[in-house]
Amino acid sequence: MGSMTDYVELRCRSAFSFLVGASLPEDLVARAATLEYDTLTLADRNGVYGAPRFFQAARQAG
């Protein structure tokens, strides 16, 4: 079995998915960095409103 860093969350929803997600994109990226994930996707529903914040946070996290 692979390490946890081989895991990629493909259904990650942020607070920009109304009534579905709860965390801000920055918080999702911070948690992924804490867990040493190499990759994280943002799959918000009905829009890409959280994408700029997600992208900026991911760039800062490295």
C-alpha cells in the first residue's frame, strides 16, 4: 500500500459550494500541506469562485 502522500482528494469542496462545503480554500490548502499532500483539487459546485483563493494559497504553500 502506498503512503498517504500518494492520496489525492478529487471531491474537495470549499465554502464556495453553498450548503455542501464548509472550509475556506486557504484552510483546505493549509490542511493538505500539514498532511504533506502533493496534490489537492478543488471541485466546487456551480462556479469557480473559490479558485483564485485556492490557487494563491497553493502557490504560497509551495
